[in-house]
Amino acid sequence: MKVNLILIGNSKGVRLPSAIIKECGFGEELDLSVVNGRVVLAPLEHGRAGWDEAFRSMAKAGDDAPLLPDSMAHDWDGEEWTW
């Protein structure tokens, strides 16, 4: 599809048809990158997306034991600091 650059203040932009926005699953924010000289737009992925399901799956499989001890206390925790 051929599109024209439009002037937006001191920048330029591209209008995306709503059908393309829906098909790509775009929200209000996008991830924009340049790959091999091409502009790539992708839905913004949230860093913790899917964690809830992964935790439930781990618990169901019995793979949810803590990796760290309940307490990480050290000797110096009970001592007063000298300045």
C-alpha cells in the first residue's frame, strides 16, 4: 500500500488505516524500530505479560519452590554500625 508522509509539527508521520491497526493489534503505544533500513512497528509488549499464567503452570507442576531462603540475615544485621 502506498502512503504519503504528512507534516506533524517539525516531524512527519504516516496515517495508518484502522483496518491495519486492528489486524496488527496496535494499542495506544507502539514499539518502533529500524531493521535493515525499514521502519518496523509492532504492538508494545509489556515486560511481565504472561507471568500470571507461567506462575500458575509452575505451581500446578510443583515447580514453585522458593529459590532463596526465607531469610537472608547476616551477622551485621544485629550489630550497631560505628561511624
